[in-house]
Amino acid sequence: MPLIKLLKTSTFRLAVIYLALFAASAITLLAYVYWNTAGFLARQTDEAVEAEIGGLAEQYRQGGLPLLVHTVIQRSRDPGQSLYLVLDPAGRVLAGTLDARPQVEAGPDGWFDFSYNRKTLDGTEIKAARARAFYLQEGFYLLVGRDVQERREIESLITNALIWAIGLTVALGLAGGLFMSRNMLARVDEINRSSLDIMGGDLSQRLPIAGTGDELDQLGQNLNAMLEQIEALMSGMRQVTDNIAHDLRSPLNRLRNRLEVTLMQDASKEDYKHALEKTIAEADYLLGTFNALLMIARAEAGSLRDAMSWVDLSATVQDVAELYEPLAEENGLELKVEAEEGLMIWGNRELLSQAVANLLDNAIKHGLPQDAANEREIEVSAKPDATRAGRGVVLSVADRGPGIPPGERQHVLERFVRLEASRNTPGSGLGLSLVAAVARLHGGVVELADNEPGLRVSLSLPVAGR
């Protein structure tokens, strides 16, 4: 994977920004630690020198220069880290641990840093020191100091450790940023490859899911769900196109042939009238099919949602049932309605009426009992949905006919689907499709169940929609 591509990723840029903030915080913290450590050691050194000076000043006040020189000689025998030097006005050494006066000018406060030679078992070593010098009466010179070589080494060790810590932090941060960017870029490349295949027309492709549950997985799952819906819609569109071409070709051919035959033969006025009546009937069937398709499309597009209002579902069910009751009686069926009053829902009255009409029409067409001993009735009910705690209603239509096999119940909700047993009955296979579209528009669901015997279609709707 090209390095320049990794460096351009947003993950790497975010890692660099985070690294810069972390490094700045670490540098500030380490600088504070260094300042406190080095400052403490420096203050400790100066306090030790000041204590030595205070003791020697007390000796000088009590016994003058002789007692001062004697004290310096005594302390110089086992000086430890302390440094002493007493010079006469001529610059000769009277006492102390140094061989000569350092060639360094003292500051305004008398403090200065210098290097000196210290004797060891292996010879001499150059050491660092810090001291304070005074001129006594009659030109005598007093220097009191401290060996700070160990302190300088500790400060150097701390400084090197801080530099290495910062360097390793930056290096590991950059390496981590590159590693994360590489992993992220690999996943994004997989998503891009799948997207290109999908854009090329392969809607069966899905975005890869790593299984980590991170935001990319969540995005991939949502996009995959969207792709499944798009694939289903595209498949439905192709199926609808095929079904329209198949189901409408026959009535159009019949219409054309009837007109052509009528024109080719010598026909009476009654023959022309009969041909025109059949033509109008065929045209009404075609118009009904196209109107149903248009209503399904409008319901699925949600364009009718703006026309929603509060609808009395009980009154709607009663009105449609009253309209279909004569038809049910003609087919030897009894229509039984149980609609609880006051069932108000937010919806489209026209679509809800059409959905109830489609359910009753299907029940009348296919609801004749196969066994003469069974009741010849169609039950229509509307009641509150117990599973929604008063925030939903259930509209159901149940018959005593042959029913629908469980494996075909979802299939019949698609457009132009007609089971073999219903091929000889009038219809276009769009009735239940419209019911399903109306349910989706209102935020509800359609369920097909066994009525033992027969079929029960339940339409569950929320009171206030989506």
C-alpha cells in the first residue's frame, strides 16, 4: 500500500493531531518534572554552601582569621563534596582543598560555576563546582563551594531520558498512526470495491462487515439493509414490468381481436353494440388495473401522507361492509361485523376504505367453505390492539374458505401474484398488494393466518401513524 496514500487518510491526520496534543502535554509534564528536580538539586547545593558559609562566618567572628584558617584546615581533611580556599593578599594558599583561585569572575551575588582538578586513586579528574567567594579584611580571600559533578550528571541523565521519551513517543505515535491508517484504509478499500461492483449493476453485493461493532460496521449494516431494500424494489419493479406485460397483453389482444373480427364481418347494430359493451368491460378492467397500480405506487411513495386526518375506523368498516353485504348474500355468504365504536386513527380515509374493500372482495371470492358443514360466514372486526397498550388498532377479515398455504402467504402480498386455485376467478392479483402498501404507509403490518379453516387477514395499525 503506497505510503503517500496512507499519509493522506483522515485517520492518519487525526492520529497526528492527537499525537501532537499528547506530545505537547507530555513535554509540558516532563519539563515540569525536570524543572522541579533540577531546581531542587540546585537549591539543595546552594543551601549547603550557605550553611557552610554561616558556620565559617561564626568562627571568623569569634576568633578572627586564625580561627577561620584553622577551621578550614580541619574541614579540608574530610571535605566530602565541600570545597574551601583561603588566600592571603598575595594570592598564596593558606588553607583549603583547592590549589589555586578559579579564573572565573563571580556574579553580583558572589556565586559562580567553575571546573577544578580533583585528585583520585587513578590520577586527577576535572570536576564541576559551584561556589561563593568573599574578600575579608586586609585583602584575604575566602571561597566556599560544593562539587556539583553528580548533580550535573543526574541532570544530564534526566535530560537524555526526557529526550528519548519524547522521541519514542513521537516515533511510536507515528507508527501507530500508520498502522491504524493502514487498517482503516484496507477496510475502506474493501467498501469501495464492493461499491464499484454495486454501481456496476450487481445489486447482490454487500459491504463487508468486520464484526468489530465499530462505526464502520454500523454504517455497513445500514447500507446493506438499504441495498437489500433497493434490490427488493428493483426485483419488484422487474417483476411488475413482466407481470404487466404478461397480464395485460391478453385483455389487449382480446380487445383488438374482438374489434377486428367485428369490423371484418357483416354485423348488425346489435352485434356492434355487443362488441362495444365487451370492449368497454375490457377497458374498465385495464383501467382498474392501472388505477390499482397507481394507488399502490402513491401509497409506497408516501405522497398521500399529507392528506391524512383523523379517521373513524369503525365507521369506515361499517360503511364498506354495508356496501359489500348484498354481494356476499348473492354468493351465499353471511357478513358478520364487529367494530368497536370510537376507533380513531390518523390515516387516509380513501386508502383505508379501499384496503377494507379489497379484503372483503377477496373473502367473498375465495371464502366459500369446501365442506358444506362449515359456517358460510365472513367475520369483519375492528378492535384495539392489546399489544400496543391502547395505541393501536387491529382490523381483521376472516373467511371459511380453503385458505392460503403458509409458504405462499408472504408471496401473495406481491403484485400480480395469483395462486393456481384462483386463476379462474376475476381479478388482477393487486388486492393484497394494495393492502400491504396501505399498511406500510400507516406504519402498520399485514399478517395472514389460518382461521381453521379459512384465512384470517389482520391489519395492525398504530393510532398516530409513524
